[in-house]
Amino acid sequence: MYLLASAGPFGISPTTDQLIVVNLAAILVGTTFNSPQKVLKWGGVIVAVVTSTCALWCGH
């Protein structure tokens, strides 16, 4: 019963560490997305998406 009560949307319940990773990923996207170089622009987006996904669903 506790498992059902603790799960948030999409079946996850984020911890403080996971929320920090998501916030840092948002900062990364915010600082690199306006870059004139495509490598920095899309590289920041890809790194942010991968780390956020791994932090939320992989449990690291």
C-alpha cells in the first residue's frame, strides 16, 4: 500500500538528488541553447535529456 501512495506521476517519486540533477540539466540547456555553435547547442540538450532520464528512471 505504501508503494502506491509514494508514487508520483509516471510512477516515479523524485528524491532531492534527482531534482538537483533535473535543475542542473535545465541550467545547462538554458546556457547552451543560444550558442551559435550547433555542437554546443544540441550537445547541451542531449546531455541534459540523458542525465535527467537516467536520474529519474535508472535510480542513480
